[in-house]
Amino acid sequence: MKHKWHDEICAWAAGKKIEHRWIGDMDWQEVKNPVWTSCDLDFRIKPTPQEPQYLYAWVCKENDSVYLFYDKPSGVLEDEVHKYIGKIKLEVDDAV
């Protein structure tokens, strides 16, 4: 039977960063020398940042309606009716 933190211990030994938190707490903190025997802590391999994702926004010049797209639509450019107003960077909560 593997140790409860087997994957995390192997990753730490291989040089990956490890985070811990008190059980029931939401905040993860990086730890240099984990104490794997603690019953009060959760451990995880520190997540690697993902490429940023954006919502692209246009406004309708006729009625000020805003349209959001997950991908910048190809072929949809500014015209007499629609004005491109920018992009919104999305962030993902680590706790999810």
C-alpha cells in the first residue's frame, strides 16, 4: 500500500514545488521541507500556471448591447454596427 502522499513525496524528491494547507483551510502555501506525518495538513504538487484565457468584447453601436465571445471570432471585425472594445482576462480560482 502506497503512502497517502506518495505522488507528492516523489514529486518533491524530483524537485517539484509542494504546497500545504491546514485541513479545512482554503489557502495553500508553498513549503520547502514538508512534514509528511502531520495529520492536520493537506499536501499537493504546486499547480503550474495555465495559459491565460480571455473573453473578447464588442458593443453594438445602435443599442449599446455588449457581446462576449470565448474565442476571438474570425471574420468578425469592426463594422458600422459593432465596435471591438477589448478583451477580459479570466482567472481560475485554485480552490476549485
